[in-house]
Amino acid sequence: MNSQDSADLKTLENFITVLEYYDTKFDSNRKRQTVTCPFHDDSSPSLSLVFEDKGWFNCFGCGAGGNIFTFVALQEGLDCKKDFPKVLAKTRRICGINRRSI
């Protein structure tokens, strides 16, 4: 696996696919790309998605943050660094991407 393999997954469309897979609730104004944080008891959307150049998320309520792989790792109870091959494979499955198409 090269760095381009994982970089190709870091798109807004793929992140939205991951959020929907985990039933994360979107703010009614999707243009803001703010969602209810699944990592704490969140009564109003506090997790922001930022995709200008890097593709990351940040929760202003609990401090959770990272990229699409961090999100999947947190949801699956995995360590993103130690378990990265598992996290990458799970992210690919969720996004419907097989290795050969990257």
C-alpha cells in the first residue's frame, strides 16, 4: 500500500458515506457539514467536517478529531496506528472501493 491509496479515500463523498454507514445524524443544513458527534452525548451538531485540502473532522464538544480513518477506528474500537491495515480495509469496504480500483 502506498500513501496515494489512503489519500484517495479522503474525500467528502467517502466521509459522508462513512458517516451514513454509522448512522451519524446530519445537521439539517448539510452545506455547513456539521453533524451530531457519535463519540459523546451530543444534543446539537458539534462535529465539523473540513475538506478544503486535508479531509478531517473536529468535535468542539468532546475534542475527537482526525481523518476518515480515525473516525472509522474510533467507531470500531481500534487503534488507528496499530490497526491501520484493518481500518483501511474497513474504510474501503464501507466506501465500496476494492484495492484494484484505487
